[in-house]
Amino acid sequence: MNCEMAGRFLDIAPEVRSALEGGEAAVALESTIITHGMPYPQNVTTAREVETIVRENGAVPATIAVIAGRIKIGLSDEELDWLGTAEYVMKLSRADLPYAVAANRHGATTVAATMICAHLAGLRVFATGGIGGVHQGVESTMDISADLDELAKTPVAVVCAGAKAILDLPRTLEYLETRGVPVVGYRTDRFPAFWSRTSELAIPIRLDTPEAMASLISAKEALGLKGGVLVANPVPSTDEIPAEEMKGFIDEALAEAGRRGIAGKAVTPLLLSFLFESTGGRSLTTNIALVKSNAALAARLAVSLARSRR
């Protein structure tokens, strides 16, 4: 465990603890997809399917959430079922995590909070859907996701499908470069745009195998460089919504937000809801597919990292 003092707040599931103590592969998974991303029972079904995919690819899944102030590293079946319908569950980032723990609250972990909890437990790889980033209009709002700074601070490899195309992708990549975060494209030369396999942005580093990515992560650790690595894994081609098609939906969603006078943190939920409706549910179907694809790659990466330490 990376922080003995923080250990008193952690409940590590027996299966996860056994993997960590035995030097075996384990993958962190976030919980906001359960509480804030999908309706019940689809949320619980998807979470279980993602955990199964991690196991099928040789690693132990560790879904992370805060329940009654306890940081759960791996959820039991009962806890996962409960979380799927629970009310008054906070959405936790770095700023919210200590309050939820101190006040015995329930909370689902975003990318930033999942990275923090994973690192405290000793997990090195985390699979998610997409990261947060620099928001449109940042020059007036200063709205930049805490995920980006967390990637610069916390040594966890994050496997994602890029950042949602509703964000300012060029500035998101620029911010990651400024903060010294390696951005790796898995078998791609272009930065994925979440629902779409490609954007107009070149990827800084291309690697084609989990073993090559594990070598990069190991070298970064050996050099004493802080922070994580972002692995951008394009959504499978059979499940993508092409970028040119998605742009039309996003432009409509942004226009709707403008008409309603919605700004700040309220924009993203509106945009995602609008996109779900305007795509006839395709955006959610694509979201589920890319999460599963990322979980499989993260498990293979975790296996490669575990082997490199033996």
C-alpha cells in the first residue's frame, strides 16, 4: 500500500488484496458509470460485464467507490447491486474525496478520484470510458477537468477512448503535454474522440502492444518522473459514430445549451442527454462498447506490467 496513514480508510476486497500481495495483475474501474452514467439495471449489468472482461483477459477487477465513508477497492455483488439504485451518491473528484470520507458519505469516483484511490491501494492500471479535459470557452470559464492535473500527479496508467468530442480536444492535448503526461495511441496515429475512432489531432506516441506500453511505464518510473500515462484506445470500428456525423450532433447540442443559457458544470450532463436523444441511443451503445474495449486492453497491460516485475 502506498500510504499507510490512508490505509485506515480503505477496504480492499480479498480477491484484489490477494492479487496485489502476490504481484498479480489487477485493474481499477470507476463507479460513476454506475451511479451517473446509465439507468438501472443497465448500469449494473454493464459494470458486471466489464469486470468479467477484465477477468477473461487475465486480471482481477477492482471497481472503486466510497460507501459510508469507506473507500472500497473492489465491490461485492451486494455492494454493486446497491450502488446501482442508491440515492444521494456524490460524484467525487479530488476536491470532494476527503469530505466524503470524513462525513461518512456515499460517493462514486470520477477519473481523478479513482486514480487517487487506486494509487493508495497499489493499483497501477485503470480502465475508463473517456477522460475529462479542457472545456469549450475555457478562456472565459477556466473550466478544466481535474482529471488532467491528476494524470500529471498520480502514477496510474489510464486506458480510455480519448476525451469526449464535446470538449476542446486541441487544448486538452496541449495541456497534457505542458503537464508532462505521455499520451500513447494504441495502434493509432490519431487521437481518438471518444465516440469516434479518430480526430484531426496527431497522437504524440504510437505503440502497438501492451508489452511496449509496459516498457514505457517502467522506464518512466525508473527515471523518477511523476504522474501517469494516458493510453488512448480507439472505439472498435463496428461501434463508432464517425467524427463527421458526430460533429453535427454536437453542434446541435451546443446550440441547445446556448439557447437555454446553461453554462459551467451543468453543460456536460445536458450535452450528453441531448446526444443520447439525437442519436437515438447510439451514443450510449458506443459508450458501452468502448468501455468494454478499454477494460480488455487495460487487463492485458496490467498483465504485462506484472510480468515485468517478476
